[in-house]
Amino acid sequence: MKQMGIASEEVDAQEVIIKTGGKELVIANPQVTKIKMGGQETFQIAGKVTERTADAFSEDDINMVMEQTGVSEARAKEALKSEGDLAKAILKLKK
């Protein structure tokens, strides 16, 4: 493969999340291979796939936002849903 300009390497990943619209595909303990070919990088991912809604945040995430910002649970959930990320939600609410 190297003679053809193709190189591959294993990527040590604990979880892969693919966001699609209102859903997330979650692959826990995946086998990830990065393939370089023709100046491009592609990834091959294998593992057990579970699906969750994009606004599914753990109670720990919600509590963290509440503790860091002093807002209500409803407001913390709303920020997490709109921002889609724990750190962004906290930053948004601290402004």
C-alpha cells in the first residue's frame, strides 16, 4: 500500500460521535483507522453504534452548568440544547 501512496494508522479513540440533524450516532470503544491517500485523509470506524437525540445530556452535565452559572435546571437544559456543548453553554450563560 505504501508503494501506491496509501498510508494507514490506528487511532486510539474511546468514543466517536457523529451528529446528524437531531440525532447523534455514538460508537463506544471504536476501532478507528485513519487512511491517507491522494492528499486526503479518511477515517474508517467500526464498533457498536447506539443512537440518541442530540439534546441528550447527562445529569452531571446539567448539574455542572447549574453550578458554574447559578441558573435553574430548565435554563441549563435550554442552554445545553441550544449550544450543543457543555463549555459553550456555560460561556453563554456567564455573559
